[in-house]
Amino acid sequence: MMSDALADRILQKRIRLDALRPFKSSALGKLKERFELEWTYHSNAIEGNTLTLRETQLVLQEGITIGGKSLREHLEVTNHKAAIDFVRSLLGKKTVLESDILEIHALVLDRILPQDAGFYRHERVRITGSDYSPPSPEKVSALMTAFAEWLKSEPSKHLAAVEFSGLAHFRLVDIHPFIDGNGRTARLLMNLFLMRAGFPPAVILKSDRLRYYVALDQAHKGQVDPFVELVGRAVERSLDLYLEVLEKPGRTTDLISLSNAAKQTPYSQEYLSLLARKGRLHAVKRNRTWMTTQKDVDEYLSSLKKANR
């Protein structure tokens, strides 16, 4: 389902990450805090929450109320953190049950829509901006029971686990079992299965919101590969962040700007940026700037030589 290039990069980076275990508790604590903040901010922002990353941090870590922002937006932050804590409590559980999904949703909508929190919808819904029509409400319960049964097929192998997590996300959204909070619940469920397989949580960025919704629409029409690819790239980004913190400096890990990378190639910075956006050159964004490594540049140039033989 993922492209061979992406699958290979994820596998190699997972091997590098596993070689660093056990992680230093101090570094792991900082990474956990960073990911909980990013995960909460971006997941809420995708759904329309207007709190900035810094404001989300103040609400999440300092308990500060942000002037001019609604109570709901504050609750979306604290609720999401409670849902993350619950997800972490499920990491050692043998099987993820339907009741666990309902509890995740209950925490997401706690005090926001208390009458709907943790309960399946009883009315038809439309997804804004999409022509997909979710199943009628009378079918939801049976579909969720079948979905929970499918979750028991959870794989343990690395690449299969990434693809499974993406499919779990999509299948939940495809059923759209709740009146609200489906996206947040699906992303929490996705990361539950990633973490159970030893991966860091993956964050779908606010800047990728349009790409995310387009990929979901394609999946609703039967083309799931683009969505799984998008999830895979989010997984790779998280692996990069972990390796950046945990690995010793070197050509494999040191990030360089595309302007510096262009000096090592016959291509312009603009062309490398296009390659990065298309996923042909592995790169990550830091403060809206594409960054790569010398190793990734070398591997891209090497792949061109092999293709031209």
C-alpha cells in the first residue's frame, strides 16, 4: 500500500531507532511532551480549533485560559490530553475492544457534547466539503462490531503495523459512527496501534489538512493507497524527530537546508523543494523550511544513476 521507497525508509529508520533502545529517560520525557503538544494542537486545528501552538501549550502545560477563545476550544485541548493518557493505558492490553473506542470518544467530547460523548449517532450526517455519505445510523452499531472484530487482526511486523494503523483510521472515519469527534478519535486510534507496535505517534499536520481530506475522499472511493502513504509519511516524520534527538550527530542525521543541498547537486533549490513535496527526495519541514540530510541527497542521486543504466 505504501510506496516501496517510503516503506524502505521507514523500515531502515525503525531499525536505527530500535538500536538506540533503551532510550534515556530525560530525552524520552522531552519527546513525549513535545509529541503530546503537537498531536493535540494539529489534531484540533484540523477540525477548526483556532488556538495557536503556543496557546495550546499554555492551556495544556500551564492551565492558562486564553482571552478571546471559547470554552469549547479550551476543552478540546484538555480533553485530547485525557484521551492520549487513556490511549497510553491501552498499550499493554492484549486486544483493543469496541468499548475502548467508545471511551476514547467519550473523553474527546467530555463536557462539550455530553449527551453524545461515547455514544453512536442516531441521525444521518454529512461531511462538510465531501460528497461521501456515511452509512445510515441503524447500520452503525453492526459496522462497529465488525470493525472491532477486524482490529483483532492487528499485526506485529513494522511495515504491516503502519499500514494497519492507517487503515484503522480510515475505516473508523468511513463508518463515521459519531455525531462529532470522528477525526480526533480516528487519529487517536491510529496512534494507539502505532505505539503498540513500538512506533512514535504520528502527527497529521495542520498544513497538510487539504492533502489529508483529499486522500480521505480518495479512500472513500476505494483508493486507499494515497491515504496510507500520507500516514506513512507522518510516521516517517516522527521517526526523524526521534532520531534527531536520540542519535549522535553525523551525516545520517544532521539536517541541511535545501539551498545547501542544491550545491551538492545539478538542481536548483526550487526543484529540490518540488521533489520534497512529491516525496521523491526525503525531507522534513522545520519552521516552514524544507530540510534534508546529505545521506538523503546522495541516495536520491544514486537512484537516478541506477534508473538511467
